[in-house]
Amino acid sequence: MNIKPLMDRVVIKMTEAEETTASGIILTGAAKEKPQIAEVVAIGPGKEGVIMSVKVGNKVLVSKYSGTDVKVDGQDYTIVKMEDVLAIVE
């Protein structure tokens, strides 16, 4: 099944959260922060006044608590508005 977002929506797949801190402390599941870097899976056609400036496959930085989490064919995805995409990570 494919997800085809509507209007100015972007489907992303979040990267895995860090398991350890910089000092080597292993984090438990509850202590991990929601990751903010994701890969773009699909983009909508856009709407008037909104530029869809990402492409499928881009790594992006998204707002921390944005989007709607969905599960399709056993995979977890998040659907966000284009305005919640803060930057492209190169």
C-alpha cells in the first residue's frame, strides 16, 4: 500500500533515537527523546502559497512534536505539514 499525501503534507519516516549519550550513558526507552531527523517518503502536490521544497529521499529536520503518527503495512510513518519541516540535512 502506498501513502499519497494531500495538499501541503509530507510523509516522513523517523530515524532511530540515540541509544547512548555522548558520555557513554545508555538510555532506556522512556529516557529517549523523539528523533527530529527523518527521511522524506512522499510529498503532496502542495497548495497555493506553499512551496514544496523537499524531495523524496531528503533527510529533513522537523519540529519536535509535530505531525500525526500512522502505521501502514507494519511500518511507522509520520505525516507533517510542509511548514513543520525546518531544514534539509545534508
